[in-house]
Amino acid sequence: MYNATISRLQSSVTEYGEGYSWLGEYVYSLGAADLTEFGQKQLIDSGKTFYKRYEELSQHTEPFIRASGSERVVMSSYNFTQGFYNSHENSGEDKINDILIVPEGDGNNNTMSHGNCAAFEDGWASRVGNDAADAWRDIFVPSIAERLNKNLPGVSLTLNETLYMMDLCPFNTVNSPDGATRSEFCAMFTSEEWRSYDYYGTLSKYYSYGNGNLMGPTQGVGYVNELISRLTRQPVIDHTNTNTTLDSSPETFPLDRTLYADFSHDNTMVSVFSALGLYNETGNLPTDHIVSAPEAHGFSSAWVVPFGARMYVEKLSCANTSEEYVRVLVNDRVMPLETCGGDTRGRCKLSDFVASLSFARDGGHWDWCAV
């Protein structure tokens, strides 16, 4: 869609307005769903950070690593593994073959990639996110499209094509070698327009995969039940999208590791965060005006799923008590864990944390998936 938009623009524009002439020479070079050079470096750094953060544990155990089966996600897991093992003078190349790749697509149960809930994929829940985002698009994009079309006579960009032009700012920026060379597309829009664009992404994620969609959190239930299994070291109890063949084997779903790392898609991550109840206080986000991330109790697409998004779930024990605790960090932000009575340091008792996940443990409306 991006290449098609640029091609149509370049073949249709009769005259470029001041400051727009560079578009006539722009060459679209982004692949579809590629992991950029900068993205690969980010994942290597993420592996190094993971090692350093849990260095004491890392010296005594091998992490169990899984990846959902799309090429970009698999490559992310490879880069992370390289960074992790590079941190203690190992290339990590011999560890890549140990990564469990879980296939995606029809007929494959995979908690790291949604796809097996018909009502969500193609039924009554499938349009909720688009409808919410489109409502806001119809408010903030027309004036932008009018300005662009005035400076690019002949092309008549649609509202969606105008959004594609905005998308090319972050995509081209992270496609630069250092990920910091700002694309020329960025300067085409004002700061206020970028705030509106950010909120467009927030509405899309929240009403597609988050609590704004009744079936959004449902897509994360299987993963949450696997997480409960790891935290309690008890077999997985789930009847949603877990792969029972993999989860019943200690080779493909071990419960004796201290470190685990899973690689997924940003959309599925939003569903997992929502199934965990991390954004239960967000409420309904309006589609006619912007609500800031703090006002939305931390839910913003930029805060929740930026490029290279990550969640750490930590199980802790403290001196002078036999009690175990859980803490959750999303992109290094300690989450308050309000659903289980988290303390000022974001900690909940493990038993309280598991008890708070009744939505996932009870199946999370998976029975609604039949259209």
C-alpha cells in the first residue's frame, strides 16, 4: 500500500509545492514486515540487557526461548539470543537451533499469534477497532489531506493514503542505519498532527486487541495460562489456543527454568497485557477527542507497543519471608498491578496474582469465538 501510494503520487502530481519536490525523487525501499538493520541491533541490545538485568540467574541456567513462526519474529529471537550469549563471551550461534519455533496459520494453536477465534478474526468483533480508529481519522485527517493535496495537485490523496504518508515517517526513520536519522516525511506534519496520529494508533490497538473489544483480551488468555503454569510450575490448564502437544512435553514447555523469553507480535502483546488486567482502569477511550496516556492509565500505543516492545514478568522472593511475589514491567515501566493489590513497588503475592487472573483461568469468553 505504501509503494502503491508513492507510485500513484509520483505519476499523478502535476507540480510539487514548496518543500515537497523531494517526493518526486523518493524511492520506496521498505520491505513488507521486514526487521530493519536498526531493529536487529535493538534486539541484540535487548538480549544483552536481559543478561545484565538477570546476570546472577543467567550464570546458572539456560533461558528457554520460543518464537512465533513469522520470519520477522523468528529473526528477532535470533538477534536476542546472539546478544544474550555475546554478553558472556559466546557467539550464541550454537544456541539458535534450540529456539522453539511455533508455526502460525490456520490449524496451528499458538499463544503468541492470534488466529483461531472466528468471531474475532472474521465475525462480529473484527470491525470494532477499525470503526473506532476510522471515527477519529474522519475528524483529524481531512485538514491534513487538504493541505497535502493543495501542495500536490493532481493526486487527490484519500484519508487512508494521507495516513500512509504519516506512517512513512517512523518506518523510514527506523530503516536508517542508526534508527535516528529523521525521515523527510516527518517534517510534513505538525506536532499537533502527530499527537492526533498517535491517538489514532492508540484507538486502533485498544479497540482491536485491548479492553475496548470484548474479544481482544480473549486472544491473550492462552498465553496468560501458560504464564501461570511457569510461575507456579504446574501443568498448563487451558482450553483456548494453547498447543497441548507442545505444552504437555517438558522438552517443548519446560517448567524447571529460571529464565524464559518469548517472541510475538505487537497486536498479540496488547491482548496478553489486557488479559493480565494491566489496563483495566483505562475505560472507554473517546473517538472524538484525545485522551493522554496518563489520563488513559498508561494505555497508549506509543507507551505499550513501541518498536521492540517487551514485558518482563518477575517472580521474587524476599528475605525473612517464604512468600513469593510477582512484578510486571512493560517497556521498563513498573506496572501497578491494581487487580491484585500491588504494593508501592509494584509487587503482588504470587497467590494473589494468580487469583486475580480469573478471566484467563475461566476461559476468557473463548466460547464466544464460534461465529
